[in-house]
Amino acid sequence: MFVVRPARLDDLDGLMKLARDKAPGMTTFPSTEEKILERLEESVSAFSDPVDLGKKSNYLLLLEDLETGNIAGTSALLVGIGLDKPFYSYRILHHTQTSQEPPVRIDTELLQLSNDFVGATEVATLFLDPEYRQEKYRPQKLGKLVSQARYLLMASHMDRFPEKVVAEIRGWVDENSKSPFWDAIGSHFFDLDFYEADDINGQGNSQFISDLMPKFPIYSAILPEAAQAVIGRPHDGAVPAVKLLEREGFHFSGAVDIFDAGPLFEAHTNMITTVRNSVEGELAGSVEGGETGHTHLAANVDINNFRVAATSVVEGTSGLWLPEGAATALGVAEGSTIRYIALEGGNNAADERKAS
């Protein structure tokens, strides 16, 4: 059985192990013990402190293998980006110039340094341990579980999250991990290699960007063709993450990362598919068996004991029913409130209302 739960301070060792396996360029997942411990402390505070959308907070969720105790994956919600330090991106602007004599029209594209997403929530740190990507774990729906758990948290506690949500996707690099976009722009302004600069920025030190990056718009047409071709193109390994975002209702924001030109996606919180379609109800009880069925995601909505598991939810006249193992993993009992949504191939009350 697997469950997604808030990170705890005693998860440091498990996260350090995951950090060694994470992909380069995953800047919202720090690599050092000091930074990981800082993230854990921030997350513990986020779950326990009163709501304050005027400051940045970090909700870190972990996927735990309850049989072994291993930390199998992570996902996070970073609330209030840009409030403490700028959250820079390149806004893609379309510009048309015309001449009457001779009659000529030129459509160009500009990259404008911007800080457009101040105060938004960023969905980040989505990572599944390579060991748990094996075929034998596919029936457990672990990727969907760790990803959608964030949206069930948002749906259960809407007051904790601003109305706009963004997702930063890693940009394309070649087989040698070289970024054509960085080589064309960033490398001329920073005495650092791509991953060094990206890691510094990911740790929240954005002042050096403000100090060193060009302030004027950049015409994309003057960039090398290799750099133009990757503007808004996701890393090959990030394509599955893009598909998950699109299924949740995210769309390209018209902005890209300033280092590798990876696309930024955005959505309104209340329009995210899982937020909009998930349903709350009262648990009538639990039943033996049913542990292999994974037709739904179900969450214990209590902010002090938030949990999400892939399971099966049965809607009865007296309320909702869960398998015993799932109820135990979620920490719920008769009378508890749960929020749930059908996985692909299942249905729930929200689906039925939409169809009627």
C-alpha cells in the first residue's frame, strides 16, 4: 500500500537518497542536506501555521511505501512565488512592423524579461524514484497518485491557495546536456555553466539575474536557429509531466524560463480538473478486501492528517465505503470526511452530474 502524506523532519534521510537520483535541472528539489532540511522545516510550518497568502509557503508531499517505509516520490506546492524574491521569466511578445514605401510587413517575436506570476502557486518537485517506475508498480498508479495529491490538497483547502497556479517545465537539452538557448543568451552574461546558474536560481538567489541579465527585449530572430527551435520546447524527459498538466487543464502561459526556454504552464485553481471534479462525502465505514482495486484517489482532508491513497470508493445510500486497508492508511473512520475522484475508467458523483 502507498500513501501520499506531508513531509516530516525525520524524512531527511529518505529525501537525501531521492536527491541523489533526481534529474539535473530539477531546481525545486535541492541537493544538499542543509537545503533539504530547510524545505522540510518550511513544509511543517506551512501545514501547521494559520493561512497567510501574503508570505511564501511550501507544502511538500511524500509518497511512502507503507510496506517498506521507503520514500518513493515527491511533489510540492510553492505558494506565493515572487513575494520574497523575483520569479523571472521571458514573456513572448509578438510585434508587427510595417513600411508604406516599399510596402513591407514584418512579424517578429520579442523575449521580454518579466516577473508576471507574483503571488501564484507553483506546482513543483514532481519526482518518482526510478525503482518505483518498474512495470510491477504500474497497477498502483503511483505517478498519478503523487501528482494529483497536490490538487486534492488544494481542493480540500482552497483558502490556502491563490487563484493562479503555474508549472515550470525543464527546457530541451541535447544528448550532451547542452542547452542551445543558454548558449545563445545566458552564457554571455554569467561566468557560470548552465547547471550552476540554474541551481543558484532554483535555491532562491534571483538577485544575480536582476543584476546581470539584459533589461531590453531580445529579438528571437537574431538568435541562432538552434536556440529559436527550443523556445517553449520541453525536455524529452518532461513530456509525460506536460501531458499530466494538460489533462488537469493547464495551458501554455506565453512565458518561458530565462535559462533554458522551457515552457511555463498556468491554470486557475478552481478550473483544475481534479479540483473541479473531486467530491467530498462522509465515510459510512470500511469493508474487508478490495485492496487491489484502484479506481479512485481518496484523501483524508484534515490539514493536520492529510493523506491520499489510490483505492476504490463505493457510494452507498448511507455514505461512502473504503477497503479497510485504505481507511487505515488514510487514518479515517466512520464519520470522517474524505475527498475523492475517479481515476480513468471509473466514475463518481461529479462525473454523473456532468453527464446528466
